[in-house]
Amino acid sequence: MSTSVETLLDELKAFLRDEQVTTNETILEHHSKDESYHAGNNPDIVVFPESSQEVSEIVKVADRNDTPIVPFGLGSSLEGHVIPYDKGITIDFTLMNKVVEIRERDFLVKVQPGVTRSQLNKELKKYGLFFTVDPGADATLGGMAATNASGTTSVRYGVMKDQVNDLEVVLPDGEIIHTGNLAQKSASGYDLTSLYVGSEGTLGCITELTLRVYGIPENIMAARASFPTVDDAVEAVVSILQTGVPVARVELVDEASIRQVNSFSEMDYKEKPTLFLEFHGNEPGLKHDVAFMEEIVADHHCEEVHFEKDNAARTKLWEARHNLAYAYIHGNPGRKLMVTDVCVPISELAGAIKHGREKIEELDFEAGILGHVGDGNYHALLMIDTDDPEEVRMAEQFNEAIVEYALARGGTCTGEHGVGRGKMKYLQREHGSALNVMENIKSALDPKGIMNPHKLVDAKGRSK
Ligand SMILES: Cc1cc2nc3c(=O)[nH]c(=O)nc-3n(C[C@H](O)[C@H](O)[C@H](O)COP(=O)(O)OP(=O)(O)OC[C@H]3O[C@@H](n4cnc5c(N)ncnc54)[C@H](O)[C@@H]3O)c2cc1C
């Protein structure tokens, strides 16, 4: 960056209040990293815009001065997504946190990008509605759209890209566009909404989202089913999916991870490979689905099924699942969490998890397997000492091995956490010549390469 920080500050303070622009060391440090093991780097400046117009003006300052921009939601991403490797300006969307409009008759809601998923669900509850996507962290909806996040309910309702009708986006030259509309479907033009969902802040800043919402189900039943082995649990999931039981959530938590849940969340779950399941529907439908599920899991040597119908008990169960990463962190002081996720076709899931477990057994440190197995997506959580080069090497080798296994079977190097910095090295292998198309899109839409540089793809001809 050639322009001095002082010049940038002068230009930004011409239209932002003093408290919206900062070079405070603690705040810079907070914006230097995400929740991953990747080493951070401070930005020069952090700004807190309050409107799309302000975002546009900030981007124009950066464009004029060839200054990098990193959009920042909550910073909960896991592959170095928000690290400002070239410094520059980080745009924090915390102050753009309004639910703009709830269109209950259209099952749509308009929000600013800094609204978090739990904040939105609190608002929607008053209307008998809910938003489905629930990554473990209480992430912002802007960050969730930018990473195409998914969660425990995606097996039933789909991932983030299935929920976005329209995005307002500030382009890298400051122009403001809309990518969609309020209609349930459209055959008009290139699908820019899908291009921006999952673009990880590399093509522009999302400043408003129109999202699909759903009626809160009449009845909900959650269950915990424990199995003698992970293979039995995974085979049970495959059978449940193949027989078409409309499961709303199905999560695998291996034995090591159940131990972490019990200790962190003060539970006394049976310390065996476990499926956390949930069913949504009316009373008779639910009874039928649950009975069918019980038959299937029994065929796969299920040792015990425990049901949670009451709201408080269900909330506790899913909180325990969502807090699992924090349980690992708490249980392994001084170590850093490395989480990696891959996704495979359902028919390959059992083999992929077996392979992952074999690789975990070769490691010398605490690690577990869990995930949204109903989508063919599993996660490995490794607790590593980042100051020990041997542990880092082993963790990276593990990552490489499971990605390789997934790609060889038609899967992907990441089902939901995204590419960020950490998984860029796998894109050539996964996409082949299609990566050139992505690089051309990046060059065309962000010709100066100022949007979140060195993440996802580099523009054509730019250094990797
Ligand atoms: C404990 C834990 C559990 C998790 N579980 C899951 C899970 O189950 N499923 C899942 O998908 N992920 C999961 N994640 C990862 C993470 O929560 C998601 O990637 C989330 O979507 C990131 O949202 P955020 O608001 O934290 O965004 P950030 O981390 O701040 O940003 C993520 C990316 O989006 C970009 N971005 C942010 N806001 C905007 C914007 N307004 N416009 C343009 N670009 C923007 C950033 O530049 C960055 O590239 C988990 C993380 C943790 C720590």
C-alpha cells in the first residue's frame, strides 16, 4: 500500500464520525485473526460503517488509494478468512445490525449484514417463524452468506445459498447493486446471488440480505442414539437417508467428543459414538418417523435411544453439540484448535469416516470426529501445539490425507467452512480448469485485487 495511514484516516474521517474509525492496537489485534490456528496480522485501520452508503464511500477511498479491504462479521471463520495479510482497512459490520423488514406473508426477511443468527431468530419467534441455518458460532448473516455456511438443519432445509433471495452488494469500485429480488424463483439473467454467496469477501461487501424463513414446526422431537462403533452409527445414518425418513437434523459425535461434551457441558451422556437426531412435523407424522428411525437404528446395533421432547431438554442437547469446539478448547489448555471439514457423496460417507478415524489414531494429540453427517459432511477437530513444528506437520498431513480421500471420490475439500487461506492449495486439484474461470471472474470484478486479497482465489496473474 503506497498511501500513508494518515492520508487514509483523513479521507475516512471526512464522512465517518471519529468513533467509527480506529487505529487502537487492541481493536486492530481483535481484527487480525479468526478462530483458526492460522497466525494473524493486524490491519492498519478498522472502520464501523452504519449504512450501505457509508460502506460505498469507504470502498471508494480504498479503490482510489489501492488499499486492501477485509470485510469482517464476527471473525468466527476457520481458514484464515479475515486475516489482513496486506494490512489495509478492515470493515467491521457490527453497527449494521438491524432487522430491516419481516415479510411474514412472503416468508422473507430483510436484514443488515451484522445481524447474528440468534438475534434474527429471537425477532422471528414473535411471528412463529425461524431461520434455519445454524453454524456452531453465533455468526453474522453477512459472514454466513459470504462463506455459504450450513449447520445441523441443512439436511432438511438446505444451506445458506438455498436461503438467499437477494443481496445488496457494494462492488470494489463503490457501486451498489442488487443480485436478486423478492420472487420465489427467477430465470432472469446470470445468477449473481449464487456468485456472491460463498465469495468470502473477495468480490464485494454484502450490505443487505433478503432471506427465506420458515414456520416453526408444530412438533419437534430430538433423540440421542448411541452405538458400539462409529461405523454402526454412520451406517445407520446412511440407511435413514436412503429410506427417505425426513430427518431434520442428524449429527455424529464420536466417543472422544462425547467425553468432551460431558466434561464441558456437565452432561452424563453414554460415552459411546452417538447420533443426535431431530424430527419436525405434526403429531402422527412425527410418531411414524420416529418409530421408523428406531427400527433402522436397531438394525445397526444401537444400544440405547433417549428422546428429548421437552423444549428445555432439547435446547440443552443442541447447545451441548454447538459448544463442542469450545469444549475441546477448554479441555486442552495451551493448545490451538484446528478444525477441518470435507464432504463426500452419501454412499462414500462410511468409508470416509473410517479412513478419517484410522488417520486420527496415528496422531499423538487429542482429536475427534463429528459433523453434519446427513449431508455427507464430517469435521475433524485436532488440538495442536502450534509451537511444535512436528505436531503442525502431522496435523497438516492429516488434513491433506482426508482432503485427498474426499476428492478422489467426487467430494470437496470443504463442505461448509470455506477456502479462506488454508484450503487455497486444494482448489486446482478440485476444480482443474474451472479455477481459471474463477480467477477470470475475480480479475473482472476486482481488477485492482483490493477485496480480501490472498483468500479463495488470486486474480489472474497475481502472486499466490
Ligand atoms: C465453534 C465454531 C463452530 C462452527 N461451526 C460451523 C458450522 O457448523 N457450519 C459452518 O458453516 N461454519 C461453522 N463455523 C465457521 C464460521 O462460524 C462460519 O464460517 C460463519 O459463517 C462465519 O461468519 P462470521 O460472521 O464469523 O464471518 P467472519 O469470520 O467475520 O468472515 C467470514 C468471511 O466472510 C467475509 N465477510 C464477512 N462479512 C461480510 C460481508 N458483510 N460482506 C462480504 N463478505 C463478508 C469475510 O471477509 C470472510 O472472508 C464454526 C466456527 C466456530 C468457531
